[in-house]
Amino acid sequence: MSGQSAAVITPAADAVPPHFQSFLALDFGAKRTGVAVGTRMLGTATPQPTIRAEGADARFAQVAERLREWQPDALVVGIPVHPDGTAHENTARALKFARQLRGRFGLPVYGVDERYSTTAALEDGARDADAGAACIILEQFLRSLSQ
């Protein structure tokens, strides 16, 4: 996958049905997955406790708990790419995670370019960089819906 374009584009506003109002964002990581929730109406995201789990079963069990709690209309996953937009090893992992989410939970999953989200979260003073990055990813997605 390295060297290829990741082709991760936040969907155009008209590609996300208007009745989709609530979203859960995930900033995938092998050991930690940042989580945020937000709504289309408010256009903001709220950080949630980071999922700390190694292995797919443990991670998906915690995702399932968040889905029961928040009952989002769709999921948003941050897709990492190199600064020039090309894919790398973690791009493939995040895309696989997004496919697995869709398959396991049957919800629409939207991928968002997450370049620099963790850096931005730290610069903004986030106490939990993973949850802060998930907020940035979700807010970027929500902004795209209002354009």
C-alpha cells in the first residue's frame, strides 16, 4: 500500500443522509483508540474515555459498549496518511478497522483524513491525546456536512 494514494476523502454533505444526526468517531490505534461523540446540529464533538485494548475482540467489545450507550447513526474513522497524502502501513490497518466496524455493527462508516489530528489535540491542550484527536476528526467531518 505504501506509495499509493489513500483516497480518503471526507464525504460531501449530500453523501451523508440528512437524517443522520449523531456520530461516534474513532481514532484507531493498536493499543489505544480515541473516541468522541457529536451531533450534526451542534457541529461539535465531545471526547469520551479512550479504549485501551489490544486485540480485535477486546477492542470491538468496548466499541459495542459505546454504541449501546450513544446509539449513533453512523461512525467516523480517522484514516492516517503521510503528509503528502500517500498511504502507509497504518492506513491499511485503519481501513481494515473501518471495514470490520461496518461488518460487525451494520452502521455506515465514513473515513476522514486524520493528518496531524494528534499533534493538533496536544497543541490544544488535550489531556487525552487520543480522545482529543477523535474530537478533531469528528469536528472536521461535521464541518464538511455544513458546507
